[in-house]
Amino acid sequence: MPNAIEESVHEVFYRLRDMEAGYCHCPHCQDDVITHALNHAKPRYISGAAVGAAVTRVALTRDQAQAEVAVLVLEAMRRVQRNPRHGPEGFVAQAIGGTMR
């Protein structure tokens, strides 16, 4: 059963990551941020019913839901940025003129 909040966390993370100067773009930091945010978000599971899945996804696009997810992601980004699982040699800067995913 998929967790609809996961899609929202990924979307918000990629948007905020590219706006945050000085944030490490390595896979470890990315995974840590997404994991931290998901661990602190209320899960929103969707079943195979198309109507229920659509309603849940629409609810997650509302401003209030997006703001809640953004707060969780920003908090996770700050935490990971303060305590990355690598030293300065592992830092990966944002790609010039594009995003890294």
C-alpha cells in the first residue's frame, strides 16, 4: 500500500533543495533528509481505489498540506546540514544550471 505523503515529500524536497544555497546534494544527505521528514510525517496510505487515491493526492496539494510538508522537509534539511554523515570532502555542491536528482 503506497504512502501518498512520500510523493509530496520528494516533490517539496527537490524544490527546496535547489533554493537552499550551501546544501549538500550527495545521495547520503538526500536520503537522510527524506527519511527524517517521512519519519516525522503522518502517513497517508492509499489503497487501490482510484477515487480514494485521487482524493488523498488532491488533499496533499492544498496549501496547508504543502506548508506542513515544507516545514518537515526544511527541519530535516537543517538537521542533516548540521550533522552530515560525511566530512567536508563528501560535500556535493549544486550543479550549475540544473538540478541533480
